[in-house]
Amino acid sequence: MDAGPRNAAPLAELGERLGIVPRDPDLIARAFVHSSYSNENPSLVAGHNERLEFYGDAVIGLTVSRLLYERYPDEDEGFLTARRAALVNRDALASLALALGLDRYLLLGRGESEAGGATRPSVLAAAFEALAGALSLAEGHDRTDAVLVRLFEPSLEALSEIDGP
């Protein structure tokens, strides 16, 4: 049972944008299955993305924390925590999700779709976190870390410009 008929083919395009050929396309596809879709279509999908979202939150936090730790070797915990919060929050993750076009892959239930779920920052951020979780499980830590570094680097550079030399 796969994640759904609507988003299977375009996932190859997403893989190209991420610089990977997904080893487990079904797991990656599950990152885009909202619980509302799973509840309405239990025979079409093997589950939804909430567990992947949980895991992906930690994966993202680890990578971004490491990047900040390395970039700001003389700063204290409070400084690093504030920078991480600026990089890893609902709006920032939703923005990254839109930049990747993740809204095109979302499988939403009827009500969620009609309510504009594909444009809601909370749904987009959740999909980004779920994708990070799925990548980590399917591709391993090093490959996922490399993808996340590429995705967060522009935001990290923008923070560095604000912080100054």
C-alpha cells in the first residue's frame, strides 16, 4: 500500500531538487499524507505523517543546532537558542516547504483541503518536518544532514548578516 496515487510520480522531481534518488519512495510519500486524508481514505494509504513529523522535528533541530554551534564558537547557549528559534519555527519551516513546492504533494482530506490546508503554515511546516524524518529514516543521517544544510544555509547566512562580523 503506497502513500497515495496523486503524489507518487512528482516525488522523483522532488528527489532531484533535494539531490537524492529516494531509497524508500513510499516512506517519503507518507511525509505528505495528512491525517485527514488518512482518516477519509484508509484503504489508499498506509498511515499519515504525524510520527514522521515528530521524528523530523528532532532531526532538523540537531542539524541546525550543530550548524549554529560551529558558526558561533564564542556565543553562549541563550544566543544559540535564539538563533535556532529564528531558523526552526512554524513560519520558517513553512517558507522552506513552499520553496520546495511541498504544497503540491500534500494529500489532504476534503474538509482540510477546502479550508485551505495546503497553504496553512502549520500544515506546511509539519510536512517539512515529516519529510526530514522520512529522509533520515530512508537515506540515513549523513545524506539527510547534507540536504538540510543546503536548505538552511541561505537562512543561516541571512542571520549572520544581521548579527554582523
